[in-house]
Amino acid sequence: MFILIESPDSAFLDHLQSRLQSQGIQCLVTEPGPSAEGVPQFTIQLPLYSQMVAARRLLYRCPYFPSSIQPHFMETFLQLRQQQRHQLLAGLTSAWALRLSALCACLLLLGLAVEALLQ
């Protein structure tokens, strides 16, 4: 089983489960246990990796999927999408990624300099 989302809000996950199942993705809402703070945690689990990929595409990239979300869950859904974008930006602007970019730029400049000297 693959875990798609973890949240303390079971009503939101139940709604997402019904929306995903209407798109043909079989999923299950489970309660693996309380978090470290003692708050009950719920998860959406999928049995197949291909369904996980399809569910992620719907949740994070599909332009028409948010229209099927009920209005009182829309704020939570938009926070979920925003959180995914922030994680991507944090990874792209991390110190490791910036060092790698600087190294690649230096190698490119070194290669251009060597090529100019050989000609």
C-alpha cells in the first residue's frame, strides 16, 4: 500500500477519497494511529503505484479536479497544493542545489575557455 496523504482531518480525506474514486482511483482512508502530539492521524492509501501517480496528477496538477471539491474543503485543498509547491521551491533553492548550479556554471565556463584556447 502506498500512502498518498496524511492529515488529522478525516472528513477532508473522506471527501478526497470519494472524489478520487469518482475518477476511477481505488483508495482507502485508514487511521494508522496518533501522531507524536497525540492527535489522531488519518491517511489515504492506494494499492497500486500507477494509481498513486494518477492520484498525484489529479491532486497537484489537474486544472479541473478542484472544481469537484466541495466549497468548505476548498481552503484545505488549496493549502495542500500550495504546500507541494513550497516543497518544490525549497528543494530548488536549497544550498545543495545552488552549489550544484554554481559548479555546473563553472564547468561550462571552463569548457568554453579551454575550447577558445585550443582554437
